[in-house]
Amino acid sequence: MSDVRCPMCSTPNPEDAEVCASCGARLKPLVADQPSPQGPSDWEEKPEPIEGEEPEEEDWLRRVRAEAESELPEEEVPEEAPEDAEAPDWLGRLREAEIPGEEGPPEGEVPDWLSAFAEEAGVEGEPTEAPEPDWLERIREQEALGPEEEVGEAEQEEEDWLARLTEEEEEPPEQVFKEVPSLEPDIDWMADEAEAEVEKLIEPEPEFEEPELAPIPSEVSEFKPTEVPEVALPEFEMPHEVEEPEIPPAPEPSDLEPAEIPEFELPEVELPREIEEVVEPRPSEIEEVIEPIEEEAPQVPALIFEEGEKGPPDDAPDLDLDAIELPDWLADLKQTAPPEKGPVEEGPPDLAPATLPSWLEAMRPIDTFRSVVEIEAEEEQIVESAGPLAGLRGALMAEPVVAMPRAASVSAARLEVTERQYAQAELLHRMVEEEDRELPEARAERGRLPFLRWVIGVLLILAVALPTVMSLQSGEGFPLPILRPRDLDPLFDLVERASVDQPVLVIFDYTPGYYGELDAVASPLLEHILTRGLRVATLSTQPTGPALADEMLSRLGENGQEYIHLGYLSGGPTAVQLFVASPREAAPKGFNLPEELERQTSWESPILEGVSRLSDFSMVVVITAGPENARTWVEQASPWKGETPLVMVLSTGAEPLVRPYYEALEPQVDAILTSLPAAVAYEQFIRSRAGAHTRWNAFGAGMLSVELILIAGAIYGVVGWLLNARRGKDGRRIG
Amino acid sequence: MTEVSIIDLLGTIVAALLTVMVLSYLFRDNFLFRFAVYLFIGAASGYAGSIAWHNVLKPGLIDPFFSQGLAGILDSSSIMTLIVPWLLVITLLLRISPLTSRYSGLPLALLVGVGAAVVVGGAITGTLIPQSLASMDSLNPAEVAPATGETGFERIINVLIMLVGTISTLSYFRFSTQRAPSGRADLSPLMEWVSIVGRLFIAVTFGVMYAGALSATIVILAERLQFLWTAVSSLW
């Protein structure tokens, strides 16, 4: 005997070997060892029929047919018109051949497809000259015996026909194969190819002796030996047209691995519709063939159908002859067959549920793991895009399972928390709770009128307005300052020592809101400068600064003669640095220039003659209400001013932050003038009674009222605190 | 009455009404106060825009086109003074649309970068170093303060006050400390006291600033009331 070739690695093995010596694959499927009640399927073990050999089983088939015909009353046969109407044409013609007096299908009714085959095969001549098939000859011989003889034989063998049928079924397949009629010469090539493909796809059952296995093509060797689907077919001589459909269809490339499917192309033959329906391979059929292979491979538990679940059909649709319209005589025969002799339906695979080891069971996620994986339709499954499974559809995705949140099955070790960490966690917890806590709804404000605010406001207004309304002159109300502030002497000296040939640069860096204060404070200084004959050039980093400068200086001097406006300097600190480095380039345009300078720039004024740098000014005076502007000028102008003194005229609120520049060891501010008292003192020093003196009484009255209000408020607070403390004491005593 | 005096009278009346409207906030927030505030904001913005046009944009970007002519514009000297500013202005205007706002990054980066460099450089050379040196004054009684003329015990007291105030104020803003094993992070008792002294200096500084702001406010109020009294007196 020949060796058995391993379906996995194609290694030849001894015939009696159970497993492959090379790869260990099982050579004899376990399922195939079970004896089939019907015996092997003839279509799969069909050897080549030997020409000229007389079939040995003709008698049993004749007996079966005789029994079938004898059971039917003769008059009932033609009554089955509905079935005949549904029967295919070829079956109708077959029945007609059984009717006495007819010799088989007439010549003109040979199917076209058969004629086409004959033409393609090069068979010429009349159809009647072609050799008739064996089955047709046997039918005619049967008819020649007469119906009476057949009936008589049927009566004699009525009791034990089933036994014989069983015995016949258990006969070696070679005998059955002999009964298969030989293919027509013109279509033998097709049958040979079909059977060859069947042999490639189906592993022959080892139960039967096969003379010699043809070498399996490498493309087909990937398939494992399969368990041949058991077909409950009674042994009978089937017409050639019926036998063809039983050839296992070739798997579709889409259902199997495309690269491993041998491509064999049959010539396009126009088959009858009935045969096409049976021959046409369907995915379920392929699955039936492949399923035994998969059973030997590692199985995915989700693919095992449990009890109650709808499993795959036990019988392959293509092998279910109930779905095939059989001749009525064959159907009757099937009905009369005893149930125990009929095909045994295979139940669901007797598979025990998988049991996991205890250690693996302990690691199994419990809460969120899905024990049942829903298999989506093939069209909806995701095509793997990378890795060795690229291109396959429906591959198990590792990422979703990994990313699936699940509770740890193993209890973690207790977390070691130090006191510090615990305190921090508690603090964080309290903070989070504090954020989540809803604030109580604010009480609706009572419609209480702000009497206290009105009282304070009215007091201030009256205090400030009363000296003005009473037309009190300075000195009549509040006494003028007797002592001169210490800061005035350096400032006065600077103005007195300033060169008349060089102009004084005055920076108006405040908004109109501070005009009332800074106008009163800066007026004495500007008056002193103009009185000394110094010319003034104004500049501002505020858009409203030039207008304020013009408003102030217009009361003290003459535009174009005593002062000139350089205008607005845009750009903040950057512009200040640019100006101190190159004044003419930074401020090319003036503001409110006099008529003689029309269509000219302020730099062409005689006031600014000879000025090209910051140090060319005799003095730089910065009038500002904010410490930021003062600091900007100090920082940017210090490297460029040289010996030119820098004077600051400040609002009272900005003084504390600018004074350090003045009182340093190396002062960056050479003089400072701030607050109304200093301005009044300066006016007294220059013997002037300008704006500062006119607001002195109002300022004094207002400050006095403010001080009184502050004292009253302080007393109110202290008394209230004492009362609360006393109530607390009394409460504790009572308690 | 001349035309100028009529305008001045109308201006005085409007200014007086606006002053009263602002002072009406004393009672509560009302329509008159909001109207006056909005009017001031609008007028200030319009005036600032007008000043920017007449003092910056027109003389810097428009006038050169007409004064220099095409030859002057194409001159190499105009690249940095005229062409580059125009390009920066145009790219900055692209910020109007979200689609083109990304192209305005260059002028913005130029503004922010140059501004920051100027401010930081000025702060270091003009404030940080000089003020740090100023806090390290000599305790020699013979020294004389150049600005104030102080000398002797008076100057030493002032120097000590400045030294203590500077150190304690800086210590108050020192929030880092070592944490005890119990988890508490407390300052040492000495640092606690220094921090308290620094807090006092800060409170005094803010108090002085508040008093100065209050003093300035009283002066401003006095000026406004005088203006109102003058306006009312001029009507009668």
C-alpha cells in the first residue's frame, strides 16, 4: 500500500500511522472512524468505473425499483400531476421513459447543453448513433421484463428488501462504484476534473481502502483531512444528471484563503437550472467542509454553541436530499425506509464546556468581561489593517479588550500612607468638598437708603464748598503753612540755577481727572520757571496731555514765545527711550503751534533752537499722577540726561513710591514737588497767590472733616467692640 | 457778548451739568451718572483717536507720500522710515479677520518684544540696582545725605528704618519654608516676627498712599466746587 500523505506538511507516512511523524498532525480523523449507518458516500469514494465491466449491483437496484413501483397503484401514477408539474423536465422525461411503450427521450429532446458538449467534444453524427448510457439501457431492460414480473418479484421480496438494502449498503464501495454509470465520452473530461477537485478537497476516509492516493497539490495541502459529511442516501443508480450535483463544489476564493485556492476553470457549460442550483457552491457548504478542520485547531470558546443556542445546521444544505426534488419513486422509497435505517441526524457536537485552571480563573476579569462575544456580520467586521493578519476581516481586536476597564481581581497590597500624605489628602478632600458646597442664597438687600453715605457726602461737600461760598481768602480761614518743606529748597535752587539759554522740558503725563490737583501743585513751579525767563517745551505720553498743558500754560505765558508744545508721544516706554535718545526724531510734529510756525514743526521754533538731545534741556520736569509714569521717565531718562536735573511734580498718592528715587545716595530724581501744602509753600516762596492759595481753605476744611469722620468712625468701632466684648462676658457668665 | 464768550458760557454750563451728574452718584448709581461717564469715555476715545491721527498716523504714514513723491518713496532711505512701517501697519490690520489674524504675529511680536526689552532693561538699570544700593547706606554718623542734608543720629535712624523696612518687607513675601515631620510648615519664631514687622511697613505704606489719594481727592473736589460756584456766579 502507498503511504498516507500528511495533510498538514505533505510528508508521506505509513498507512497505519495515526499521526504524522513530521508534524504530529492526525492523519486519521477521529470522527471518520465511526461507522456510518449508510456506509461511505458513494460520490466521494467513487473510483473510475471500468469500462465493459458489468455492474454487480444491478439486481438490488432493480429490486428496489420494483418494490417502489409495486407499492404504488398503477392508476395513481398519472394522478400526481402537481408533482409532475413541478418536476424538472429531465425528470419528467425520465418518467416518461419508464412508461411502457416509450423508448426514452426522443432525439429532439436532448438538452441543448448536452448537445453543446457533444459539439465541443467534436462528436459528429446523428444523436441516435451515439452510445446510449448504461442507465438508459438498464431501464429498457427493466421495462422489457414487464410490469407483472416486477410486481411479482416485489411481492416476494417485500418482507426482506430492507435487509437486503442494508446489506447492499454495507458492501464494499468498489461494488457500489461499479454501479455508477460511466460518463459520456464527450463529457468525461469534465467529470474527471470535478472528481479530481473533489479528491483534492476531501480526505478519503481511511476506513476504505483506496488503491492509491493521488499526490495532493501543494495548494490543497493546506487543508486538513475532513470528515466527509454523511449523506443519507439509499443506494440507487442515479441518473448522470443527478450525480453531478453531488460533487462537492469547489470552495469560493472569497471563503477560503485566496492564495491557496487552486484555480481551475471549467469551460462555461450551460447546465440545467436544477443542476446549477445544486452545484453552485454556497458559503455554508464550504463551512461544512472546513468545520471538521477547525475542530482540530485551537478553538475560540465563543464559537462553541452552548445549549439553547442556535447552532449551525447539522446537515449541509447541499447534502440534504429533502431539499432536492427527487423523482416520486425515489421519494416513496425514502418514505418506506425504516426509520432506523434512515440517516441519523447528527446532534450538536458533544463538546464539554471549557474549564479554566483555577489560577487562570482567578485572573479572569469578573465584572466587565463579556463572556459572550457578539460576532458581527461579515460585512460589518473590521478589516485588520496591520500586522500578520492584515487584510483579514473579523480578527479579534486586542486593543478594546486591553483598554476595557475592569476591576482588579487580585486585591492590591494595602497602600502605605504617611501622616504627611494623609494630611495632604485630607486637605485636598476638604478643598474639593468646599468647592462642591453650595453657597447659601444671599439675603435680598433690604431697601434701606444709604443714609450714612449721604451724611458723609453732604458733610464733605459742605466742608469744601463753604469756604468757597463764603469767599474766604487765603489766610482768613485756615492758617497758611509756616514751615517750608525741606524738599522745596533743592527745587527752588534748581530753577534759580537753570540756564536761560536752554529750554525746560515739561512732561504732562496725567489724565484730566487729576487736573484739579496737579494744576494747583504745578502752577507755582511753572510760574517760577516762566518768571525767571526760562522757555518751556511741553510733551506728553497721554493723548490728552497736550491739551492740559495748553490749558495750564495759556494762563501763565504766551504760546510760541514762552512755551511750545511738542505734542503727543505715542509708544509708552519705548517711545520715551526713543525720545531721550533722539528727541527730534521721536516727536517731529507739534501741537497747537503758533501762527508763525504754521506748516512747520515745533523744532523750528526759536525756543528749541540748538536742542538735539535730552541733555540740551536745562531741566526736565515730569508732572504725573501715577508712579508708573514717573518710574518710566526715571529709568529711561537717567542714562541720557547727563547733568540735566530731573524734577518730579507728583500727585499726593504717588509720592511714597517715587520718593525713594529722590532720597537715594545717588538720587535719580533731583527735586520733588507734591501735595497742596507744598504748592502753597512754593507760592509763598515765590510771592505768588495763584491756584494753590485759592483752594487752601477748601482743602483745609475738607481734610478737617475727613479727619473728624475718621475719628468718629474709629470711636464707633471701638465702642462697638467693647460692647460686644461686654455682651460676650455677660453671656458667658449667664451661661 | 461775543461768539467766543457764548461758546465759553455753553461750555461752562455743560461742564457744570456734567459735574453735577457725576456727583449724583452720591445718592446711588443712576442714569445721569452713567450718561456722564459714557460721555467722558466716548469723548476721551474720540479725542485720543484724533490726536493719534493728526500727531502720529498722518505725519508718519500719509504726509511722506505727498511730500516726497514717488522718487522719494522708492529711495532706499525710505525703506525703514516708510515702507517697513506701512508693512507693519498692514499686517497688524490683518488681525481684524480671524482668517488673516495669524499674519499679525510679526508686528505684535515686535511690539511685545521691544517693549519688554525696554521695560526690563530700564527696570534693572534704573530701579533694581540703584534701589538695592540705596538700601545699603552707611551707618557712619559723619555721612551726610545728599538729597536731604541729614546727618548724624537723624540720618542713622532713617538708614536703620529703611534697612529694617526693606528686609522685613521682603521677608514677608518669603512663603517657602521647611516642613516639619508632622506635616506643618511654620516659619521660625524669628521669621514670624520679622514678617509681622514687614507687614506693618506695608500697611503704613498703603496707608500713606491712601491718605495721599484722599488728599488729592479733596483738592480735586475743591476745584470742582469752586468751578461750579464760579459758573453759578457768572450766570447771575
